[in-house]
Amino acid sequence: MFGALARRLFGSANDRYVKSLGPIVAAINELEPELEAMSNEELRARTQRFKEQLADAAELDDLLIEAFATVREAAKRTLGQRHFDVQLMGGVVLHRGMISEMKTGEGKTLVATLPVYLNALTGNGVHVVTVNDYLARRDAEWMGQIYRFLGLTVGVIVHELDDAERQQAYLCDVTYGTNNELGFDYLRDNMKFRLEDMVHRPFHYAIVDEVDSILVDEARTPLIISGPTEDNSELYIRVDKLIPALEDGDFEKDEKQRTVALTESGVERIEELLSNAGLMTAGTLYDIHNVGLVHHVNQALRAHKLFARDTEYIVRDDKIIIIDEFTGRMMEGRRYSEGLHQALEAKEGVTVQNENQTLASITFQNYFRLYPKLAGMTGTAMTESQEFSDIYKLEVIEIPTNEPCIRDDTDDEVYRTTREKYDAIVQHVQECQERKQPMLIGTVSIEKSEALSAVFKEHKIPHNVLNARYHEQEAYIIAQAGRPGTVTIATNMAGRGTDIQLGGNLEMRLKTDLALIADPAEREPRAAAIREEIRAAHEGVVGAGGLFVVGSERHESRRIDNQLRGRSGRQGDPGASKFFVSLEDDLMRIFGSERMDSMLQRLGLKEGEAIIHPWVNKALAKAQQKVEARNYDMRKQLLKYDDVMNDQRKVVYEQRKEIMSARDVAETVADMRGETIAEMVASAVPENSLVEQWDIAGLHA
């Protein structure tokens, strides 16, 4: 009670912090007229002047106001975009090594240019980490215009680069890349045999875009570099053929814990099947000589009963490609460990590749803690502020929006079955189409997006589908998703880094429509017509209520739902959002109350009717909180194990570097030889032991 009263009188700690940034913003604004009067050359020359000041022992904080003002002016001249005051605040927070929570559509990409430029002046390199290759390329090209204008170099790290190209990109002042690429480069560097082959420089400063996605959602997934072991592909294929013969009573599946195990009757049944197939010749399944079979049976069982095609993975070009459950994107080159990937390959009838052994691994938590200074930005971090503080020592600061958000977030509609839910979505889409309101419909997997697409086709509703299968058309689909009456079905891919502009994206239209027109006399009138068309479409969409976001079910994480909602109502635009939920959805089925269905039937809920009540929203949020708490515990547990390995990893990697950088290793080898001999003698001839206890024969061996 006293806390609430104090907050009302003095504001929250967050409010006070944001208020303290006011004088810095005012000082930057004061410099604007002076910089506007400068020529491009004079503005560019400031970069060299700042570098000289740093060489004369000036601190980065001393340059902050002038550097931020310089970037703002450069952005106006290159991109035609001016940083708002709240964006300047976000930039200060990032420079101080904190997490800046800025709502979707507040221009986080532009905010990052401020601290990136300032910290790149040291010449030690700044890494900007994004969630996928598409965003890394887009931002390096788009924001790179500002850095290049000011005389800094920009590199981008994507999947297909070779070592020489990677080295070049890391030597740039600013390097864009995905968390996977940066992490794998670190591991690969520490497996190289010459210092000059390494691609990374010493770490300096990183800004992680969509920080909650990378440091929280993906923190359970360690980065692993593996090498092939002996070939067991035939055994995977033979065991896989036996699993479909098992019945429901032969195994127990726990969807909450994502585990599956054979029951007693299942063990007997599989033993019989293995014997008939000639795979088990003697004893029982759990005898020591059959331990390899147990492993193969367990992985085949997991592949069939826990992993679904088009949900956890897709099949493409004779390969199993994992789908990231949080971003909905394909993870090329990633493989499940411990034979699970091979079991999936056998299940889907694609070429079974060799098993792997781990050669090097690191978790994202420990990789990002290697940076002396780390900052992050996202639209949804407050729910995880405790975790950021505990694990990364990062504080979260919520930055106010430039324009008040007027999006209408309506209560969820809960139906008993998926079919009723889909019927309701179809009806809702038809209503929106009548008034030409664009719609974005979020789904949790490729399978669900295609099921909903099939329902739309039945009802002859024209629509676009955006999922990992069609990621090549992503930019185009998103650019057009705000046009009047457009319906877009998307997986979580549309949740991050995408800006849906009401009426359509002018830049994209100009780029595509004018690409084939070379004659300037023809281009100008066409461009003017496109501008007018998009202006009219924008007005029409605003009049229809803006973009309507529909969630076709709740995700395990509240942040993913908030990300989807945030596609609408950006920068003060009108918009609305609603989630349609059924009791057959995974979240409700696994984590909701089992009594709910029977209770609804007793209350007389008829087919096609929905419950709409704030209590239902609270119940759903409770279920999501349960899952989030469980996932946090898993990440904490994983980190405890990795911390032990991390200490060892650091020592080994450091020692490798020392050996590679030494001109002469004779002394090091002599020391190692001396230590090894001393250890061998100490174990064969223990201290204070009698002569008869000495293992002289062992020493000679």
C-alpha cells in the first residue's frame, strides 16, 4: 500500500530514471540548428575529430551529446528520418549497457544507430545482433547508410560467407549478424591452429536486437559444433519400422515435460518385435549388451510420438530442417543431438546422416557474457526483467512511446473445439473484409497456418501465407499486408522486425513497380500515381479501423502474443487485436484445467457459442505464467551445468591462444612434460608410503 502511494507521489524508479534523461535530450536538441547549417563534409569530419578526442584521453560519455546530435543529422540527410526525443533516450540507455524496452513500431532499429556510432569511434568494433539473416542484411544496408556517410565501415555476417569474408566483416567498425553466426564463429575460432585464421577480434560492445528472443527464448539451446562418428544409419531405419506397431497402452506420453517412455507391456512388445526382426538375439532389452538398442528405440519413440512434421521441423531437399518454435523460422545447419535427428530422418524416409559427437559447445548465456559491455532492445522485456538482472546483470528501462497507443485489445473468445474456433475466425475475417480492414492472423506453427489456409480456401477468402516454407517472399508479403482488405496468415515469423504500414509500403511499391521503367519522363508520373494511390489507401484503412490482428491460439509465452499484438497500432495508428482460443489448443490442453470442458457443457454452452470474459483472460495468463516459470527453471539449470564447463572452456581457449601466439613453445612443452612426469611419479610413489607400496612396474610401463 505504501509502495503504491509512494509511486503515485514520486513516480516509479523507471519514471525517475527516464526523467533524469531529459537534460541530455535537451542538450542534443540545442545542437540541432548548428549541425543543420554544416555541409556534408563538415559533418563527416566530426567523426575524425571525435576519434582524436578519444586518443587524447576523452571518455565516450564526454562525447555522447555531440555524437548523438551528429547521428541524428546524418539520419535526416541519408534516410530522411529524424530521431524523436524518446529515441534519443533509448540510445542513452543502450550506451549505458542496459535493456531499452520500446514498444513495437517505435523505431528501435534507428535508435541503435546512436550508441553504435558512439562506441564504434574507439575502433574496437561494435556487434549488432539480430534474430535472422534477413534482418541482419536489411539493417546493415538500411542503417549502414548513416555509418558510411559518417566515414565508418559496415560489415554483415551471414550463413554463406567464407573465413576471409568473415574476417573482413569483423574488422569493420560496425558488424551486423545473427546470434547463431557470431556464436559459431567464436567456437570455430577456438578450433583453429593459427591465430591469423581466426575471424573474431577481442569482444568490445554488443547491442542485441529482440533481446528477449535471443537471451531468453533461445537460451535453452546450446550452440554445438559436432563431428561425425561411426555410421549407424541402417539400425535407425530398422528400429523406426517397428514403432508404428506399438499401441497406445505400450507407452506413456507427458506433453508437459515433453517426455515419452515405454510401459511394461510396451517393453515386452518391442522385445518381441526386435527379436522377430533379428535385432535382439539374446536376453532382455535392458541387458548390458543391448544398451545400444535401448537408445535407438527411445529416440525412435520420441521422433514418432513427440515430434510432428510442419510443427517442430519440415522436410526439404532430402533433409530434416528444424523450425524455431519462437521465431517460426528454419534453422539451417542445426541438428538435434543424441541420435534424435537420425531417428527423424528415418521416420520421414530421407537420407539418414552419420551420428555426431560434440567437439565444442557454448550456451548463448555464456557467449554474450563474454562481451565487456552488453545492451539490448525489444518491445517486450519487462516480464523477464528478473531473469535479465539475475543472469546478465542487465537492467530493463521502459521508454515511453512517442505517440499514445490507441489500439483496442479486446477480450479473448474461447470455444470448445478447433472447428468452432475456425468458423468464428472465418466469420470475423468476412466482416473485416466488408469494411476493407486489413488483417494479420497469427498461428503457432506451419501446420496450423496451412490448416487455417485450407479453411479460408474452402470459404473462397483470398489471402497470403507467410511461414518458413515461403520465407523468400517475406519482405514482399509484409510490405503489402497493410493494404485495404488484405488477409495475411503468418507464423511467429511476422512477430519481430516487421513493419506493417497502413495502406501498403511506399518504398517497396516504388522499388518493384519502377524497376523496369528506365525513362525518367515515364518514371516520375508513375511514382506520383503510386504515392497518391498509397495515400488514399492509407486514409481508407485508417477509416476502417487500422490493422486487425487475430491470434488463432495463445502461445506458451506471453511475450510472443504481445509481439503479435504489437504489429498493430504502431506510432499512434488505430488498430485492434483479439485472440480466438479453443479448449483443444495445446496450451489449454496441456496446462489448462481439465475440468473446464465439462464445466462449460454443464453451463449449457452450445456449439458455436463463445465465452468472453476478463476472468478467462486471467486464467489463460495464469497458464502462460506456469509455462514461463518452468522454462526459466530449465534455463537456470542449464546455465548451472554450463558455468562449470565455461570455466574450463575459458582456461583451455586461453591456453591455446597463448601457445599459438608464442614464438617458441619449447619452454611450455618442457613445463608440461615436467608436470606430467611429476604427476605420474606422485601416483606411483605416493608421499609418506613404504617402498613395498611403490608401483615401479607401472612407472616402467
